[in-house]
Amino acid sequence: MKLKHNEPFEPNRRATSEDVRHILGDIDDTLVVEILASQPSLRDLNDAALWWRGDGDLIAREHRELSASALAVVETLSRVDEGLADDAEGSGERHET
């Protein structure tokens, strides 16, 4: 999500698959599609990433709550995290979050 010269940043525009990968890193295509199904804006996606990484206090300091789209993204990411933890436990590997 590199801005071109003089391209304004619009936090309320709908996020794209490129935005999802830029903000959340290298994730599976299926997960990108599931995240985009909640139609998050760039702000929603950034807020969800902060919350998921344990930095939700930064949002709370601004006296804001997660939007429904941001919450849906967090729930999707948390579900995937839980699945990874379950897989690691079943295989004897250790997974820390």
C-alpha cells in the first residue's frame, strides 16, 4: 500500500487485498478473502491489527471502540490463531502468541 506522490491517504476507503497483506503480512489467500468479506475500511483494518497484536489500548486512548468490520477481522484472525495453537498442541510443537 504505497502512496503515490500527492495521493491522499483515505482511512475510510474500503481495504483491498494489497492493503490486507501490507498491514497483516504474508497471509493465506483464503484468509484475505474472508477478511475482505467483512468490507473493512483502512481504519478498520489498522484498528483490527492493533487489537489483534495486543495494542488495543491505543484505540481506547482515543475513546473509540472497534467498528463491526474491525471486530469481524479480529474474530477471523483470532479463530485462525486458535487453530494454529490447536494444531501445534496436537503435533507436540509449541506455539506462543
